[in-house]
Amino acid sequence: MQSEQIAFPFRARNPKLRNSSNADLIGRSYIDGHANITVVSVCHNDDKRVMVERDLDGRTWSMPAWLMRLIFLETKGKRAA
């Protein structure tokens, strides 16, 4: 009888670092009322989402990266004619 090794499709213990297009958002923050909301990382399961943290109570959650880009959108001032 010959033995074979079986490989299950579980996530690796040390995930490989991926080049994410949303990595530039990490460290950016904005103020919402009395709280400061900071982007802390890219979501591990979905590269299209980022993890944000509220400094007031330390709560973290994920939100779409496009929404964070919309929040951080810098409005250009009107140009003189």
C-alpha cells in the first residue's frame, strides 16, 4: 500500500504579502465629530476593502476602499478666470 499526502485548501499560516492597490490608504485619517477615524490595514479576505479604527473607543470595522477614497477626495479650489 502506497501512502499519499493530502493537501487541504486552508489558508496558509503565514499569508504571502500581496501588492494591493489600496495600500496607499493605510495611515490616512479623517475627523468625524470628536473621533478620529484611521485606516489601519487592507482587509485580509478582500483586497477591495480596508480596515478602519476609531480612536475614541478603539472599535475597528471594514469598509469599501472606494468609499474611503471618496471621503479623502481633495477638492480643488476654483481657478481664477
